Amino acid sequence: MTDSMLDSVIVPTMRELGDGFEVRRALPSAGRRMVGPLVFFDQFGPTILSPGRGLDVRPHPHIGLSTLTWLLEGEIVHRDSLGTVQPIRAGEVNWMTAGSGIVHSERSDAVQRTNQASLFGLQCWVALPRAHEETAPDFTHLKAKDLPVLEGEGAQATIIAGSFFGLTSSVPTFSPMFYAELRLQPGARIALPALHAEQAIYVVEGQLDLGSDGLFNAGQLLVTRAATEVVLTAGAKGAIAMLLGGEPLDGPRYLSWNFVSSSQQRLEQAKQDWLQQRFAPVSGDPEFIPLPESMMPADYP
């Protein structure tokens, strides 16, 4: 028997994206592949982009998932093969459903590049249920004012996607899940209900005290035990955390490069489609990220 509220603690690995830009990857990890339908979780920044430098994630494809981008600082311009051109700023939501296939890019705009700019955010991938893996691609953007917020006793929770704390976001999710930002004032205490089979807490800033489980600093993913309420207390400087999770999907999901599917054969088809340029292009952004050589199909010339 154990009184621990936690199933596991994941320390993200650092990944270099080029030009000195690093991300922390918490999912997938050796110890945990998914939390609910979330199969991928990255933190980028905090970083300062010097004048003349910007974020440049060239057009690349996705299938079988929805991407969710949440910024704490800075701005990114999203472009996709649906014709969308949408800046995203701190406190706003970009939810892109790839389904049968979409291509998008994420870049700093020309104005941002002329000045020093901060950038700090998180991106996760939410795998789709089998019945929706080939759904038509779609894009949703919500302003900060459109998101439900719960406030009280030194805590503020913004429900970004799904349902939590009795509030529901209008982001069009496809399975039971939640994703929320929690801000705690110094010493604030809050109980997180066990609403879903799989839940986790990602410490973004500050420190969280989980009683007998100990103190946890920024950059740790705390996967909670099933059916266990978790009580958090913020450290002396307060804390920011992401709350995430949901119900397990209908079977395992396979990841290969930017593709997610319940079928390995479908992943191979997506690779061929990208190699043969069968995906729709991103208007106004002619560059693209080639399929990595390590992902090349065995029969490709």
C-alpha cells in the first residue's frame, strides 16, 4: 500500500531544433507514452529572440491528431494548407485537427524579427479516436476572452480544451479529455479532482508542494495515480502548471515523425504521400521540411 498521489514523475529530455532553439519533451517518454489521448507534449522556451532572429518551423505534415498550441509569452504566425493565416498570442488557443492530412508552418513575422522578442509556450498532440482519424482537417482559434476561467482563493484555472472544474471549453475535441492552465499565488492550495482515468500535472514555473510526495520544480511532468484526488500547494513564489489528461483511446497509437495513427500501414502511406508531394501546400510559404532519411521507406529509390 502507498499513500502517494503520484504514479510517476517524468523529467523531459532536451531536443535541439536548430539555431540554438531547444525544447523540453515530456511525452512520449521511456516511462510513459500517453496520458489519456495526449501522445506528445513539448515546452519551448522561455527564450529571447534577438533582432533578426525568429522562429521558423517550415511547412510539415500531420495525420491522425489534433495539435494544441498555448503561449505564455510571445507570438507565432500559423499558416496551413486550408488557407489559414492566424497569429497566436499569449492566452489564446490554436487547435488544428489534421485528420486525413494537413500541412502547416509556424513562424515569427517580419515585425517581430526587427526587435528583441520573447517566446515561451507549450504544444501537445492529441491522438484522434479511430472513428475520427480520417476526419476532414480543420482549424480553430479562440481568443483569451472566449475561454472559461475559474478563480478563487489565490487560484486561477483557464480551461483550454475539454472539461475540468465543471467548466467546458468550446474547442472541438473528439474524445473525453482536458487541458487547462493553473496559476497559483504564493502558498495557494487547491484540490484537483480525479475526473478521468489518466491525469497529469506539468510544472511550468515555480514550485508545487504535494505533501508527502515532496516538492516539484519547473520542468517536471507529474502523472497522478488513477482515482486519486491530488492536493497542490504553491511555493513561496507561486506557480504555473498545466493540467492534462483524459480517457484512454481505443487501442495503442503509433508515432512516426509528425504522423500518428492506430495503423502502421497508414503511417507508411503518409510518408509516401509526403515524399510524392500529395499533401496540399501552404499558400505563401513554399518551403518544406523533407522527410528525415531515417524515416525513408525501404523501397524508396
